Amino acid sequence: MKGNRYTGLIDKYRDFLPVNDSTRIISLNEGNTPLVRLQNLASNWIGKDADIYVKYEGLNPTGSFKDRGMTMAVTHAVSEGATGVICASTGNTSAAAAAYAARAGITAFVLIPEGKIAQGKLAQAMMYGAVTIQIKGNFDEGMQIVKDVAESADVAIVNSVNPYRLQGQKTAAFEIVEALGRAPDFHCLPVGNAGNISAYWMGYTEFQKHGMCGQTPVMVGYQAEGAAPFIKGDMIDDPETVATAIRIGRPQSWDKAWNAVKSSQGWFDGISDADILEAQRALAMHEGIFCEPASAASIAGVCRDLRSGKIPTGSKIVCTLTGHGLKDPGTAIDQCSNAKMLSVDADLSAVRKAILDNK
């Protein structure tokens, strides 16, 4: 029997990506993530009839959507002869950059805000062998340093200012259209550096241009209220939120993101940390899907907009879950203080009683 092993998004969508037959592809078989239809959340928690799907990007090789962009960014860097890559990161980019650099046999340099990165993400960067540089500042300051360093050092930037990143990330939109047979009515995402909402819009419009879908979705971006430059309408200093992946005050894809939202007649909106954490827990408890806090901003926003009627009942909605919940286990554990965890004797009667008392 002939095999049909999936070998990554570049091989699958080669005709839509800036590669050729001689390009050495740096891949960890990223992409091809599930589009899961929610069965319980709308009725049990939102109280509205809605057809909601989640694009579960936490099931990429390093646990986030960043792998889609990193396969293209590192592939291009290697094709140009780079021996190292560099990024500023709140965590997920550093993990992906380190992993794909290891795969390519080159060095990754990652700048992270000291004390402001989830432990799961820091562990990944270190295990993959990156040179990790902690700065006494925030992501935005680190991003400026990275851009300055890259002007004089022989390293390639792999943040989303690198256009090849968005080329890889746009393939998630292709997968959604192929799974649904059409584009959704609304596509809702958490927004930090704003590369992802820009990339999805690029993907939908390219597929429409090639006759692969008839419509494009309304693009909706949700930001944490403490890190919401798109809501303010201007860059901000000192962003703060429990959702570390979107703790960004100076998005690098500002213009592209505004174009995506305005062209699709969409909007940006802010979500409180409390609502983000409530949505993260609700998704896990009602659907069995564990995402990191930033991902849950899309769920929290959709729930609020369905309840208010801003998103019409009966709409077909896709929410991108950008990262896996295991990226930030500390935050998850902190909000489970009311979870049932029993301690009983190691005998049958004690265990039976615990089960019967808690049915």
C-alpha cells in the first residue's frame, strides 16, 4: 500500500508559497490542526444558538500557531545563508524559533522580558538550545533591540515583521475553507502583535481570488483590556495582562491588521482578564479543550458579542486558539482553587465513598 504521510504545510500548499523545487524545507510537520465544532458551550454557557468552531493551533509541534510562520521564516533564512535567527518574544515565538533553528542546525537568539514569560514557554526555548537573553524591559523594547541588532549582526529576524512569517500563517485560513467547504461568517482571534489576524485575512482573500471560496469572513480581533492599542487607537507603553502571549503595546503588523478589520467590516474590542480566564475554564470544562489564556480572549469575545447580538444568532463562527494550555500551567492551576481534589486512604471503601459522595 502506498503511504500518504503528511509532511508539513509548505509541501501541502507549495503553489501558494514563495518556495521552489530546490528550496530546502525546514519543517516539523506543522499545520493540519483540527477544526473542532463546539457541542456544549453555546447552550450550556453562552445561552445562544451558534455554530462555533475552534482552530486548535495548540496542537502544532511546539504548541502554538507560531510554527506555521516559523517553518517559512527559517526556511527562507537558511536559503539566504543565515547561520542564526533572532526574535523578541512573550514566549511562543521563542519556542518556535528555537525548535526550527535546531531542526535547521543553526543558532536561535531569543530576547524575552525577564519574569514576564510563562514557564512552559521558557522551558521550551532552553530545551531546544536557544541562546536566551532576558531583558529588564517588555516585549516592545525587546523588539526594537532585535531590529537594531539585525542591522549589524549576521542573524535573520523571525518575528512577524518578517513577511515570510505571515506567508506560513495564512495557510490556517486555507485549512478552514477546505474543512468547512466555505469561509466562516465570522473569524475571531486574540490580537497581540497582530500578525495572525493579518495572515488569516491574506489567506482568505487569496483563496477567494483563486476561486476556492465565494465569500470572506468578518474579521474580529480581541485584545486584553490592559494591552489594547487597537482599542485606544494608538501604541501604548507598559501593557499588562494575565494573557502573556498578547501582552504587547506596539504591534508590528499595525497597518495590516487595520486593513484586515476595515476591509472585512469587522472590529477590535477589549476583554477583561477576568473574562479571559472565565472563558479558558469554561472551554476546558464544557468542551474538554485546554488553551492558554490569550487564546481564550477569542472565546470570551464571541460569547459577549453573541449575547449582545453584535454577532447574529446562527452565524458560522471560527475562533483561533493560538496556543495550548500547557504553555502556562501556573495560571491554569491558580484559577482552579475550587476544583475538587480529594485525599483519601488507599482502600476500596474510601475511594468508593469519595466517588458516590461527589457524583
